[in-house]
Amino acid sequence: MSAPIVLAEGLSKSFRVADKQPGFSGTLRHLLRRRYRDVEAVRGLNFTIQPGEVVGFLGPNGAGKTTTLKMLSGLIHPSAGRVEVAGCLPQRRQERFLQQITLVMGNRQQLIWDLPPLDSLRVNAAVYGIDPIEAKRRITELADMLELGEELHRPVRKLSLGQRMKAELLAALLHQPAVLFLDEPTLGLDVNAQARVRDFLANYNRRTGATVLLTSHYMGDITALCERVLLIHQGHLFHDGSLDALTSRLAPCREVRLELRQVHPREAFEGFGTIEAQQGHQVRLLIPREQLTQQVGLLLSRFEVVDLEVSDPPIEELIGGLFRQQG
Amino acid sequence: MAHRVRRYWRSLLSFWATSMEAELEYQLNLVIELLAVLGNLAGSLFVLVLLAGPSGELGGWSWNSALVVLGIYTLLDGFTSCVLQPNLSKIVSHVQNGTLDFVLLKPIDSQFWLSTRSFSPWGLPGVVAGVALIGWALARTGEALSLGGLALALALLVAGALILYSLWFFLAGLSIWFVKVWNATEVLRYTLVAGRYPISAYPPALRVVFTLVLPVAFLTTVPAEALLGRASTAWALGSLAAAAISLVGTRLFWQFALRHYTSASS
Amino acid sequence: MARRSVLQSVQRAMRIAAALLSSQYAYMLEYRAEIALWALSGVLPLIMLAVWQGSDGAAAAGLTPQGLGRYFLAAFVVRQFSVVWLIHVFEEDALQGKLSPQLLQPLQPLWRYLAAHVAEQATRVPFVALMLASVVVLQPGLLWLPSPGQLLLGILAIQAAFVLRFLLQTLVAMLCFWSERAAALDRLLLIPYLFLSGLVAPLESFPPAVRRIAEYTPFPAMVSFPAKLLAGESVEVGAGFLNIALWCAVLFPLSRLLWRAGIRRYSAMGA
């Protein structure tokens, strides 16, 4: 196995936050004697990432995903622990480190607002020291992959959100970085645009072998792109592995959907498993995996079942449930 | 090393090309800027005439010499509008919008980026008017400046510009800590109008303030004296030293500011 | 019946005014630091005082150092409390479509901006007082106490000058509906304000011809008139206030006209 491209050991970050009470007396006290509170955003993360992997960081708001990404890109100094990316210490922000990484944020942009993307691309080409002819070739190739054409000639403010995000990706990838840090890249995009961005990222990873680290609220991003998921909850690394493994771990239950010929009262289904929903002829139950066969058999014999479906509960609900119970 | 210099030079050219392109969309601006510069100049000349009174002197400076000071002020004001204001006033919006992160991740020194990223052509009328006024006033004195004297005068002008840059940079950089005082640079601009007149026109107490606290003396009066061929060694050396110290100061300040930003931001 | 409806509308107006002013004041308090700095940027009259005091031109115009001191200090106070920044916020709001929700409410939006200005003035008071105090500490001879009558007239004159400036800038601000660069036009208006109002040079120092031309413009009413009142110089009070009233009488209907035309265009363009 080749050397990992991202290495995190005991990575922690805590922030000192001023503790201010509301109201006038609080303001006065704050003026005279500051009191601080330590907020631990990230605690003791340990993980390694091999070149070419596509890894997703999952977690609710405030879990520490963006903080972790910023520590990996060198924008924040860790409070404790060690982090190494592409053989460099990110916080030193050495030139050879910066040439190998890129950061794309879904809620902020780096393209010049009033000018066409091509102008921002020209600036990036100059900044990263890319020969103009080579830059042109790369732009054509990436624009092709991203399905961008005349949009590159229109001012950024006149592009739709989806087109803008695609142009942002182009600008971010012009210097062919080895590591991509993506913070909520499909934020606010419509379903089509989201799908296109996901397809592009998967395609890009396959073609160039670039490592992709991505945070997202949308499970669709994670399920479509990431073979590996790092779930961060309250600053800790809760899970490091595949999505399937996470599902099995979080959901000892499977979801059974029944459509019945007659309407039965809710109480009739208690005892088979947890009732998720019951409306008219439709019932949804959560049944522990070990008892699945037995309970399904009992249901089939007890009721007149028109249709039956067994599936995993949606991962969003599982994760949501996890955060709700531990939060 | 040469590759690095070439990269920075290429970046600078592309910064200014794209910046001007964005600005030149608004052509009405040129007319308004020209009118504003000419109007301000006319008004300042008028006030200078009133101040000089029948003796034609202000603070021991002849009316003509005072024009040189006014010309340097106009030149520096144009420089501020071209380079300082469009760039440094953006630092606070970078901090507020989180786009400072993008600047920090580019393989180019962040102070260089933040100081040179934009160029506004609207300051150029001021620069041209300032140079024209200086040239006209010098021609009227009828004295010629030696080559060495000219070199010294140019060096002192550059020193003044660097001191001005350092003042602006320091105030704009404070927005890393305090976003609410973003208009500190505006205050600077309004107080530097004192540079319109030679500092001997001010009472002695203010002269000290304008040398040590708000170094207006180094900005306009000292280069003017050099251009008029009466540079004093002490002041010239002081100006050059102040410029060097303030430039180094901005570097240290920025590194300090970045350390704070990268450990505090979430 | 008719009298009660007048009373009701007055009561309604007072209620709105109270609500606007208190909310704007709370808003401005949040921006104390910024406002303090804006107050600090009003030092120009103090700088000009320093230049004028030693100058030959002052002596030639018969201006005594004490008279100069009072005049410029008064001009400083006048400028602090008559500053108008409507054009900047209005342009931003108009261009970003923030006017639209305001237009849906039964209140002329310009009243909001006026309330904001008044609230900002109130927020400035402590900082201006601090600046005056520091000037007086440095040069104790400068301080004087105007008589109650002078003080009252002075404050009235400052507020009248403020209303005049506000109306003038309203006129320019209306151009925002037609051009994206109306704020730049205001910059041009700043030039005659600076030089003809008496802010940088007392009108006494002007050559007589120039002085007569200046007095045909509204600018001397904005600084010179209220400053002289505060400084205790002899000035034609009635004529001065009448002058301001006449200018307002011209500017007010003009701005109303432009407002109506502008709003029609704003709604037509898609607010």
C-alpha cells in the first residue's frame, strides 16, 4: 500500500469563546472582567486516507466537519494532534502544498462577480504558474467534462447557481490538485444540477485519481460518491468505514412495508416490532434483523397482505435518530 | 527564484487587467472623476489664494511652493484611489464573507494579493492632475533640479507612498479583529487632508503631531522640499527610515494577524 | 368630526415617529464604534482652524484669532449634526430591491431614512462632546458658552440646515431610479458644499464678487449661517431662516415629483 496522502493523529481543536451574559449588567461585567469558555469542536480524530479515495464527512451542524476540513487545508491550526497532507504540514501553507490542494465551498465563491469565468481562470492560471497554452487545453477539457460552453463567456452574476458551481469547480481544478476539499458543494442546487456535479466528481476521480474529501448535508452526495464515510458526532469520530457498515451498525432493524386488504387498528401491530407509521391500508414497521423472518412469517399468516416490501430504513433517519438520542 | 518572480509579475498583470475590465464597464465614472478632480483642485487653489492673503505666503512658503505641496497631495490622493482604497477596504469584506480563506490557499503571498489585487483607473485623473500641478509650479520657479536632487525627490515621494500604504494597511488589517471599525480607513483619508498645506502653516504643537503621530510631514512637505531643491538631510533620512520601518512593520503585523485568524476562526 | 380625524392623524403620526425613532436609535447603538469613527472623520474644520490661525489671509480679512476659533469650532459642531448619508443607503437599497418591502407598507420610505439620520445624530452626541472636550483641554481659550438665546437659535439653525441638506440629497437620490451611479453625482455636489458653505474658509475672506455668487446658492445656509449664530457673530437671523425656508420650498415639491416618477419606473422595471 502506498503512503497515505492524508494523515490525522489525535487531531483536536478547541476554541476560546467569550462568555457573555445578556443584558446591561452582563455587558458591564464583560467589559470589566472577561470570562472565557473552551468549546471543543473536534476531539482526537485519527484517520488516514489513501490517494484516490473519495471520502465523505458526515455529521450534523456543529459536529466539527468544516473545522476538520479547514485543519486539513491549513486554514486553522489544530489545538493538539498531528496532521499531514501530501507530505506537508498544512498550517505552514508552503507553496508546494498549496499547489497540490484546492478548496471549494458551496456557500462562498472565489470567481470574480462582474466578469466572465474565463477572466478568473486567467488569473488562476497566472497565480499557479500554468503556461497559457496548457491552461487553455485544461480549460477545454474540464469545460467538456462539466458541460460548460458559452457560460464561460457570460458574467458570473448572470449565471444560474448550478452553472456558477460548475464554473467554480473548473477554476478550482485548473491547477490539477492532488487533493480536493469540498465543503457542501451541492448546497442550494436543484436536483438536476446536483446529479451533474456528482457525476462530474465521480468521473474526475476516476480519470485523474485525485483524492476527494467532501462534507455534505445531502445524503445523496454521500451515497452517490463516497465508498468511505467518516461520521463525526460531537467532535468524535463515530464511524470510519463504508456506508453499508454504518447502516448495519446504526440499524439493527430493517423496515417492513405492508399493504393490507383491510384496515386494522394500530394496536394489532404492536408486538411485531416498532410501528413507524400506520395509515389506512399501509403499515410501516421496524423489525430487528434477527427476528425478521419469524415476524414476517407471523404477519403474513395473521393478516391478508396485498404487498410486502423489506428495506433498510433511510440512512438520513438512522443518522438523525443517532444524533437525536445522543445530542 | 526567477520562476517565482515571473509568476508574481504575471499574477500582478492579470490582477490589474481583470480589475480594470470590471471597472471600465461604467464609463460615466470617468467624466465624473475628471470633474471631481478638477473641481477639488480649483477649490483648493481658491482656498490657498485666500489663505496666502496679500503677502502671498503661507507658513513661510511662497504661494508657488505651496502649490507643489498641493500637487503632491493630489498625486497621493489619486494613488490612494487607484491602489489603496480598492484593495485594502476589501479586507473587511473578505473577513465578513469568509473569502479570506480562498486568498490564504493560493500559492501567492497573501499580503501581496490583498494589496495589489485590484486597480481602479478612477484614481488616474488625480495622479495626472497632481503631476501636472507639480510640473507647472516647478516650471514657474525657474530653477532646475540636479539629477541627484531629482533622484532624491523621487525616492522621498516613493517613501511617502510607502508610509501611506503602511498606515492604510495597518488600519484595514485591524478588521481581522474588529469588523465593526471598517471605516477607520475613511477616517484616515479625512484626516490626511492636512497634507494639503506645508506643515509650517500649522501651529508648533500640531507640527509635532503631524510628524510623529500622523506622519503627514513625510507624505507631502518633505518630498516637496526636495523637489524645490531645499531638502534637509535630517528630514530626508528620517523619511526614508520611517518608510523602511513602516514597511517591515506591516509585514510583522500581517503575520501576527494571520496567526490570530487561523487559530480563532471556525 | 373633521377635527377628530385631524387629531387622530396627528396621534398616528406621533406614534409612528416614536416607534421609528426608538427602533432606529437601538439600531444605531449597535454601530456605536462605526459612528464614533464617522464623528472623528469630521475634523476638517478643526484642521482648517489650525491653518487659518497663523495665516496672512486671516489678518487681511480682519478675522481675529478668537473669532476664527469660535467660528470653526461652531462649524465643526454644525457639520457633525447636519451630515447626510442618505444617498449611499438609498442607492444600495434601491439596487438590491430592498425598497420593495418598504413600499408595501403605508409609510413613505423616506421617513425611515430621516428617522435613521436623527437617531444617528443622537448617537453621535457623546463622541462629539468627547472631541470638543479634548480640543478644549489642548487649547482652553477656545471654549465659550453661548447665551441661551444663541444656543437655541443655533440648534434650530443646525436642524434647518440638516433638513435643507437632506432635501438636496433626496433630490439626487431620486436619480437612483434612473442611473446606477447617482452616488457619484452627490460627490460632485460635495465640492461646492465644501468650498462655498464656509466650511473651509469663512465667507468674510472671500472676494466680494465670489461672496455674492456664493450667497445665491443654498450652501452658505448649510454651514456659515448656523455657525455664525452659535459663535455669536452678528447675523441677520430672520433673513437667514427665510432663506433656508425658501430653498426648502423649492426642493420639497421637486423631490416629491421625482419620487413619484421614480417609483413608477421602479415598479415598471420589476421591483
